[in-house]
Amino acid sequence: MSEHGRTRVLLVDDDVRIGRALGLALGDEGVDVDAVHTGEQALVSAARPGVDLVLLDLMLPGIDGLTVCRRLRETGDLPIIMVTARSDSADVIAGLEAGADDYVTKPLVAGELAARIRALLRRRRPTPAAPRRITVGDVELRPDEGTVLRDGAPVHLTRTEFRLFAELAAAGGRIVTRDELLSRVWGYEYHGDTRLLDVHVRRLRRKIELDPDRPVLVLTVRGAGYKVGGPGPDAALPGAAPASGRGG
């Protein structure tokens, strides 16, 4: 957060003109932009205090955007929105698998981008009225602390992964549709694009499931959405699909 209480975004893009134009446009939206142009500069600048979010182009000289994203994820949960010139599945899924919270495609529209930034930064913990502890199998979620434990050991989730798991856990085994999760976790409509959700479910499973390929805690209900289960013979409920594939 800047000294004036405004949101501060680190823009990583090798096109200097885009940095200048976006800085001016987002400034009118209440967002201050610090622009850097290489992956190496991004890793240094992101470690400095005051950065609220990283807007990261995938195509960079030197260290590429995917590598930058992975390294930032290894060191913390700073929100990351990746920028891609193409909306095809390969680019988007690669960026999300690397740890991005969200994605936007060029050309960038300042008003829409500012809305995405605000929605992502609102993603904190669930409301204080949420239960102090929720148990799903051998995993314990503590909404008021923003922590997750598996067999008593901390599990590091990004802010988005935590919010996703909290929404599913709070439903207590009821099915939560994809549209409901997109609305509650990301805060805006995606017009049927569920890649964002499905990749985050896969990332969540890799962290909390003993066998992510045979999930028992976060279950896919074909044609409906997702729900939480628990280990044991009743976990593989009818309609539960494996973690592989586009359905999550």
C-alpha cells in the first residue's frame, strides 16, 4: 500500500509504452503502478515492502514470466495476475499452474483491470462469523486465523486457495456449483470459463490430499460443481470424478 493509502501494483512488462500508459490509466482508478521490464527486476522489486499485487506478463526477456511466478509463489502469497497475449488453454493453464491467482489478456482495459485488482485484494479470510474451526477428514481449517493444518502440520495455501477451500468446507458436504465458487472466490463473472477454478482445485488437491489423483477431501460432482468429503469407504460418492482432466 502506498503512503497515501492507494493500492500499489508492480507491473512487469518489457514494453515501456504499456507501462507508461497503464500507469496513467490505473492512476485514475486509484492504483499506483511501479513498472519494471525484466524478470530479474521483478524478483527484486516484489520483495520490497509496500507492493500489494504483481501484474506479470508471461513474455519477458531473461527470466520468463512463468519462472518469475513460480519463484514468487515459493516465497509467499503475494497476489499475482498474469498477462497473456492469448487466451488459449495452454498459456492460461500454464500460468495458473505456476501459481497465478488470475489472468487477463491483452489489450488491457484499465477499468476492467482495476476491478480485477480490487476483487483479488478483497480476498482475505472468511467473515469473523465463520466457525473457528472446520474439519474435513484429517485437515483442519481455521478461518479466523487463516491457517490450514493436516495431521497437525501447517499446510501453506495461497490466499485464493485458502478462500476456495474455506467456501467448500463451510458448505459442509453440500455441492457448490462452479458459478457459485467463481462468484464467491473471484468476485466477478467469467462467462463460462472454468479453467481458473479447475486449475486452482488441482493445486489445492496437491497440497491437502494424500493422493491428488484419487481425491477424498475435495470431490468433483460431474455436471454440478465441487463438494468436500472425508477419508473412508464413503468418500468416493457417486458422481465423484478423479482429479485429472479439465473438470478439475
